[in-house]
Amino acid sequence: MTSIALSVFELNGQFIEWGDHFTQPRGLTSARWQMLGAISMAPQPPNIPHIAATMGVTRKGVLKQINLFVDEGLVEPQPNPTHKRSPLYSLTKKGQTTDQALTERWQKHVREFLISLVKPLEENPDSASAWNRGDVGCSRQCVHVGCRR
């Protein structure tokens, strides 16, 4: 069980590093992408406690990112009719553009990654053993966008 937990922690660290590289062209980090996504995917504008609960992070961490987003013009506070001291947040036009660009880039990356996994099997159906050897897809060191073996 310890080995599984450590592997999950390692994978999480690699995913965060990868996300930092992925979002860097838009001036974001994985943490900031996570907050932007929480706002854009919410069915209605969320407040800070809702974002924190949804993303499994602290309210203080969310507040820090939200304040930066407001300063950069990516999100804007709106009145919360149920709680005067806990505003709701929505994406501005600039925030929507940033979110859309990252979503499109992500979808393209996922398509390319899936093709890299499936193509060897289509070309050689007996190559399933390559999966067991780890010869398909990215290696453990391959965490950067555009990395090719």
C-alpha cells in the first residue's frame, strides 16, 4: 500500500510539473489553471469556499489565486445574494479567452496522446507486449509538452 501511495504522489508531482509547462504560454501554473477551471466549469458563479471544496484546496490558497486573477482581469467579483461577504466569481472576456485557449490546447494534446497509444496497436495487433514493457506512450521522464520519444 505504501508503494501505491508513493507512486500516486510521484505521479501527482509529475502531472503538476507537466501542467506548469503546459500552461506557461498563457501565463498560468497548474494551480492557477485549476482555479480557472473550477470557475469556468461551475454551473453558476462560485464563491471562494465552493471553489476550495470542489478543488480540495484551502480557502486561503483560492483567495490568493482569485486576487491575482482579479488584478489581471481574468475574473470579476459579483454580489452574492445569499452572503454579502462572500462574493461570487465569474470569468471576464479575457478569462474566457484564456480558458478556451487552454481547453483547445488540452483537447489537442489528449487526441495526440491517444493516437500515440493506439497507433502501434493498429499497426501491429501483436504489439500488446509493448504496453507491458512500457514502450508505448511517454516515459516517466517525459513530462514536457511536445516531448517525443
